[in-house]
Amino acid sequence: MGDDEQSKPTKRDGGSGASKDGSANDANNPFFVHHSDHPGMVLVPKLLNGDNYTTWCRSIRLSLGAKNKLGFVEGTVQRPSEKSNPDHYSRWLQCNDMVLSWILNSIEPEIADSVIYSTTAHEIWEDLKERFSQSNAPRIFQLQRDIASLHQGQMSVAGYFTKMKGLWDELASYNDSPTCSCGAMKKHHEKEERNALMQFLMGLNESYSAVRGQILLMNPLPSLRRAYALVSQEEKQRELGSARVVAESAAMVVRSSQQQQRASNNPRPNISQQHQQSRPNQLLHNSSFNQQALLCSHCGDTNHVVAVNVCILSYFFWLPLTIL
């Protein structure tokens, strides 16, 4: 091996990706730190709590890869010698501490307390992986069981689809896909797509049986995304119909309230009073009633009461309107 080859920087001495002059201002250099990067950043939306390691690991790997810092957790960017290369050692130490802070900010406090004294990002990464990563067989069993028992229930179509797709994507990450170019890859994807489509349709509520039947009658079968779009459109149409019914019901309530208000402003005669006023006439026309028991308080005669006294009624009937 020549002297030139021995002098080339490698990943193991912390010089991977560096420019010829060792400048850390090159964005391709793993030692490059953007001006917006700081130790208080949180790189993932959900903190590691012990049960979500798979999704957490996927999220933080994407974030670290975007910042070109994945080598610090994987161990490919190792610590250089402090004596032989103090500049690289200082830059490596700065980036390592930065990545270490990002990881600590991305896990729950009780878990962070158990790894706070780790000295390298690779060390804490391996610690968390060994403690929280599950072997493939139990996790695959759990995922398949969750997929088989998943139903829409009270979830919206979007929420149900998102949950189901997350389970399918995680399950696919455990399965080795063929890498040949003979068409096996395409058939494998078509099979997985069809299985996911059937599971999506089976988990829908029975209220979507009509649109589900239409999808199953399509030839060829639509993709999972297309089927979701059709069911989602059906859900939106139902929401519009429900809103129309609610508006009509509200209008009926308003009209009923207005009618009650008008009735309260113009009260009808009391039914009991009407009954009492009409009772004398009913008594007079009732043949079974004993008219001898009636006594007029105006004239003193029997067989009638003051309300039907002929003299009084005749007087008021013939009374001129001008006098009234």
C-alpha cells in the first residue's frame, strides 16, 4: 500500500466525507453543523416510550440522515485520535455531543435518565436498540393479529385507513422483498396490495356495504389508495346530507318557536271558562235534567238561570248599537 493511500481519510479515523483541507464548512462533511442546529432540538414528533421503538427508530434515522449525522449512531464515523488529529477530534466531539443531545431530547425523561451518562451517540443508540427492539417473530405475530382484528368502529375513514396502513407498512419492513428483475417483485407488490385492499374493505362499517360492493365488482380491482378515495367520497356525501337534515330540523324548530310566541301573544279563551259558560245551555237542552231545580237569581222564576233569562237576552238583542 502506497503512502498516498495511507494518508486518505477514512470513516474509521473520523475523516469520512471531509474536504481535502479538512474544512467542516462542506455540507457533505459529517462534521458540518448548520447554523440552525442546536442541542435543544427535538427531531421526532413522538418521544420514545419503550413501546414505539420501531416507529421512533424509523423517524429519528430519517432526521439524522437528512442532517448527515447517521454515521455517528451507526458507528461508521468513529472518534479520531486526539493526539494525531486534534482538529478532527474537536469537530467529532462537537458533533457527537450534538447528536447525543438530540437523542436524549427524543426519548421520555425516565428512559433518558438511564442513558444520560453515555459518552457517544453510538453507545446510547446500541443501548436503546438492545433494550427496546423486539425480535421479528413476536412483532410480526402482533402486527398480523392487530391487522386481522382492526375495524373502523367509531373512527373516520381517514383515521381507519391511516391506522391500517401504518400496520401494513411496519409489517412490510420485516419481510424481505425479492430484488430480482424477472417480474417477481411486481407480482409480490400486487399480492400485498390486494391483501391490504381486502383487509381495508373487510374492516369498514356495514353502512359502507354499498360502496364496498361496487369496489369488489370492479375489474381490475382498484388500488388501495383508489378504494380509499371512493369510500372517502361516500363519507363526505353523507356528511353533506346530514348537514342538510340538521339545517331543516333547525328551521322547523325556529318556525315552531315563532308559532308558540304568536300563540302566547294572542291567548285563546280558557277552555274551562268556555265549558262553564256553555254548561247552562247544555243543562237546558238535556231532557233528563230536572229543570225544576233551576232558579233564576234575576227574576226569581224557576226552569232557567240568569245566563239564559229571556228578558235580559231580549233587551241586549234589541238594544240599539248607538247606546252600546
